[in-house]
Amino acid sequence: MVPNSEVSEYFIRLSHMTTNLMAKTAVITGAANGIGLAAAERFLKAGMNVVIADIDAKSIDIQVSRLKSEGYPVEGKVTDVTNESSVRELAEFAMNKFGNVHILCNNAGIGGGAADDKSLWEASISDWKWVLDINVWGVIHGIRVFTPLMLSHGQEGHIINTASKAGLIFGTSLYSTSKHTVIALTEALYAQLKQVNSKIAVSVLCPGAVNTNLNSNSNRIRPFDALSNGSSNISNQDKSVDSKNFMSTYQRTVQTRMAAGKEPSEIAEMLMQGLENGDFYIMPSRLEDAVVDERFRNIQLRKIEDLSKSCPQFKWS
């Protein structure tokens, strides 16, 4: 168990870090749009150097050109987070441009209902691989590449992994499975860095619904054999239930909530406030915690009592 005095010292260091961001460097993956771009803009306004990493070269060029024209110290690097060599190239690029990295945001991900057009038993290996390669292995590669570099320079730093509120509630999809994993990874990273008395703080960002183009951007980079019309795990004649109906309902619910969700800039402010507060779980207002509370109530009861409360994404008779 970590003594309370060490925990207090940790939060003092963290508060110092977040109030002294001037000329420090942040690297953000999945940063050419959405939450990643909003976080980049927020860190730039705080006086940081920022490296925007994304797989979308065109969007990187547009955003970096715009931000440079506004006088900000920003660079862009095309990065495939599913490939560790590409992430290593990102780290080398960032250090060559700005020196030591102080904040890493493992933010790249797919979602918005794009990955969840099939039931779990019909999802193909390509479906699973696409989701896990980006949402989970992207975070793993970031941790493996950047953590040793941030430990070696010995300065205060922060690693933020983007999960989702879907990682804290009752899992209903490939997407939520990946985000539960990101939360577990981040909790483990926090504990292990504490064990070695590191100056690196750790947080997991768990936004709820956010009004972004995540669904369309995800589908744009989806492998052809993972599309909804691709091969599933069972042949048509073997299907005993039509999953498309309830999964379509799920997708519509997700997309409707996203359209009415917070703006990326609001999530960036939530992130900054969470860092200043010393939060590990950076989440929306507690007023939105009902479904999270329901999941932990199920765990305490050792059973799932009310699916309509646990899984409001689906229709229940």
C-alpha cells in the first residue's frame, strides 16, 4: 500500500505540472480531429509545444497549417498506432522537434457505433482485430514506447489514455470491450509507476457522448473485410436469430446521443480541469453517473437485476 504522504506528494507534483505547462511538449495521437484536436488546441493555448499524430495525412496538414498560421508551436506526424515501429518514429520525431516529451495522450481510437454492426457471435476475426489493434494495441504501443523515454529524462510528466464512459458501464459491444481494457491498462500503469516512485502521473479520460465525426471517420479506415456486409462467423442458413435489428437499434441510439453530446472543446476543458484536480478518472459531471452506479450495484448484488437500467442502449420489453 502506498503511504498517504506519498499520495499527497504525488498530487502536489501533479498540480505543479499542470500549472507550469509553458514550453513543455505534448504528443497526442488521433489528434487531427475530434477530442484529440481539441486537446491539442487547449495545450497550445496553455503554452505547450504539441505534436499532432494521426493516420489521416490530409487532415494533419490542414490542422497544422492552420495552427502554425495562428503562431502556435505545433508539428504533425502521420502515425499508425497499430504499428509499434510507426509509434517509435513518432517519438523520435517529437524529440527531434521539441526535445523531451512531458504529456502523452494515447487518444487514437475508433467507435461511434462503427464497430458494432454485428452481434458478438457474428463479429469476424477482422472485426475484432480492427477494434483491438487500434483501441487497445494503440495504447499499449504508446505505453511501451513513450514511458521509458519519459522515465529516462526524470522530469514531471503525464500519460493520459482515452477510454470512454462505455468502459465503466455494462459492456454491450466490441467497442465497450476495448474500452474496459484501456481502463484496466491505465489502472495498472498508475500502480506500477507509483511502485517505482515515478514523477509521471497517469489519468484515464472517460468522456460520455461527444459530438464528433467518430463514426464516419472510423468507417473510413475500416478494413474492407470488416464491413457490415462482409463474412460473419456463421453462414446465413445457420442463423437462428436476426441480430441486425437489435444492433441497428444500438447504433442509432449511440449516434443520436453523440449528435446531442458535448462539444470536443468541452471535453478538452474537462481534461484540463481533471489534470488540475489530480483526477485519475476524468469524467463528466456526477449527475451523469447513474449507469456507472448501476453497474457497480450489479457487482455488489452479484447479479444483473434490471437490464433496462444497465443497458439502456437496447430496447427491452
